[in-house]
Amino acid sequence: MSSESNQQFANQEAGKEGENTLHINYYNVKKASLVLRSLNHKLRQQIVKIINENEKLAVTEIYVKLRLEQSVASQHLAILRKAGIVATKREGKFIYYTINKQRVEAIDEFVTKLVG
């Protein structure tokens, strides 16, 4: 379902009268699930840990330290970047990855409230 379809569905649901109307933004639920899934993977957890321990790393350092193919490391970093878990910064010809600590803390707070 496209975001436009989701919005139309939400508008239709919001227009219904009554006390039993349920207001759930399913588009945001889907986006949130992708963020959580990005962290719920052993290799990505290792990548986050190694970047955090070193403060910043280039993709070459990441795949060498974790003994991965470069393409595998890049694919997983792209997922983490899309979820806002890691940030990139170009320095010369290198792109360094850092942890977006505010984002990780916000995710941790959300998960704690969700399960608590």
C-alpha cells in the first residue's frame, strides 16, 4: 500500500463518526518497524558496536575488522543509514561512519516504553 493510499485510508477512517474510531497511522507503524528491524540483526549489531567503540570508521576498516565482503558491509551500512542509526561524513576521499547517538537513545526509550 502506497503512502498516498495509507493517507486516504486514514482520512476515511478519521471521517467516521463514533467512539469506536481507532486512530493508527499504519504508514508510521511500517516505518517504525523498519527502524527496529535494522537493529534486530546480529551483523548490524556488530557493525554498530565496532563503530561506537572506534567513534568513526571508514567502510574499509569495518569490513576488514569484521572479515566481510565490502559489498555486504556496504549493504548493511545502507540499512543503518536509512534508519538514521549511523551518519556519514566525508573527509577527503573517505566517508566515515559514526553512530547517531541521539537517534539510538530515542529508539531505546521507545522500545523501553513499548515493552514496559
